[in-house]
Amino acid sequence: MLFPLVFISGTYVPIHSAPLNGIAGALPVKPFNDALLRAFTTNHAGLPWRDHGVLLLWGVAGAAVAVRRFRWDPRAQ
């Protein structure tokens, strides 16, 4: 599951498909890559707010799922 996510996000090779870039932009890997690369390759003083927003939404969603699904005791079957 991780390899397709990383592949369509353009981590290994750039992807030049507009629909695929749109999908990858909503997933967490591409915004993370873009924010990280921008910090090292440009002289922009501002933050990539869209990338940080997407990562924040995925973090909140992941935390909500974890809080809902986590149990200290195993569930009875």
C-alpha cells in the first residue's frame, strides 16, 4: 500500500499527469515532499501553507481514528 502512494506522489520520478497530481496532492506524501524540497531548494521566506494544511488534516484524521479505535484491553470475540 505504501509503494503506490509514494510512487504516484512523484518521490522516485516526476509524474506529469494533471489528474494524478491532483489525487497525489490530497494524499500526505506529495505535500510532505513538496514542503521539504521547498525548504532546501528555494529562497522563499514564506511557508507552504497548502502543504502544511493537507498534512494537518491527515494528522487530525489519523488521531481521530486512533482515539476511536484504540483500546487498552483486547476486545472480546
